[in-house]
Amino acid sequence: MNIKSIITAAMALLISTACSGTKQQTESSTSNETTIMAKDGKALVVFFSHAGDNYSVGNIEVGNTKIVADYITEMTGAEQFEIVTHKYDGMAYTPLINLAKEEANKGELPEYEGDIDLTKYDTVFIGGPVWWGTYPQVMFTFFKKHVNDLKGKTVIPFTTHEGSGLANCVEDVNEAFPGANVQKGFSIYGHEVRTNKAKVEKWLKGLGY
């Protein structure tokens, strides 16, 4: 091989290495940007919470789920929309759960106050107490109204309960929002929410917050 051939081969190798390095750097940058965008995307907590007479914790001024929603907002910066109905105001626990059972059996959809544009958000936390194996019926009123608004969005269910865990809530959210990226969800005992904030923090840190 003459000197000219050696120089030509060396130049080709240098160009090839430089191009390969540039490509790897570009792919790495794109991956990092995607991760950052996913973490910093606009988030919302949609929830229903029942104050007043609650099982295990008695008569409370702030509902268990509201407390968890506030923890999520504190740690993630998420905005909030509370699903509010006055249908259950002032009810003792036993009449309340009897009414909730009747609503679930009949598939009733109680009205709620106000509304929000879900399409503005990348991640939506959805939370409520577990009444008869799933979320309260008023939440399904909200779901039905927004059935097409969460396609391609990340949806994270959570519940407060006294033994039901997530019950059927994750499955029902999957059914309510076809095309959404529904996560496995999180549950916490209602009687724990005031004293075990660390449990919520651990969950959120596991999600990258």
C-alpha cells in the first residue's frame, strides 16, 4: 500500500468515528429530553373526597382522599379538580353506604359541580374512596363526560379505603378511558392518611417525582 492509500484510509476511519460519535450523542440527548418532558409534563389530580361521617376515622372536616390529593400536589406541583356533589352532605355513615349501594346497583350518575379541560394535561391522577368495590358513582359521571379526553395520556388511579385496596378501580378506569396509559395504581388506608404521609411520598418517588 502506498502513502496516498494509507492517508486516504486513515481519513476515512476518522470520518467514520466522528459520525458514529455524533449519532450516539444525538440519540442520548433525545432520550434525556424525552425523560425530562415526561417528568415535567403538566399534571392534574382529579378526586372525590367525602368529609363528615367516615368509617374508622369518625366525623372529619377534610376527607381522606382530599388529604392524599394535597400530598400529591405538594410533591408534584399538580393542579387539582375536586368532583363535588352535595348529595351526601350531612349523612351518617350507614345511610350513606346504603345509598351508595343503591346508586351502584342502578347505575345512577349523580351530577357534580363545575368542570375542567383534561386535554391540557399529560398526567392525570384519579382518586377516591372505595364504595362497594369501586369509586363512588359521581366519579363515573365525570368519567362518562370525559371518555375521549385522556387518549395517549398517563392516568394513575389511587384510592383510600379500609380494607378494599384498589378493588376494581384500576379496571374501571381502564374501561372508562380507552386509549389511556393507565398505571397499576396506589391505595392507602383512610385511617393512615393523616399520620403516614411517608407512604404517599415513597409511592410518588417510585414514579419519578
